[in-house]
Amino acid sequence: MAQLIIFVYALMVFLSIFLVESYKTKTPCKSLNDCPKAIKPIFVKCLGNICQYSIGRI
């Protein structure tokens, strides 16, 4: 029983890392220079006054 509780706890901690990492806020922008810099292969473009992220070229 104790092993099951430890397993569930470890699973919650492991999954929360991905939830926090995948959450992105909408960054307002007026030009591409307002968007944060991204490391390739992620590209950033200012579309509709919001910074849009994509993998590959937009």
C-alpha cells in the first residue's frame, strides 16, 4: 500500500514538470523585436499583436 502511494506521488511530481513547462503565456507585441528570442528549431513571429511560437518556419 505504501509503495502505491509513493508511486502516485512520484507520478504527480513527474507529470507536473511537463504541465509547468508546456504552459505559455501570451506575450503582447507590436513588432518581432518585442518577442522573446527562441532557440532553433523554434521560431517566433508577431501575429495579431501576440507572439506566436512554431517549430519550423512560419
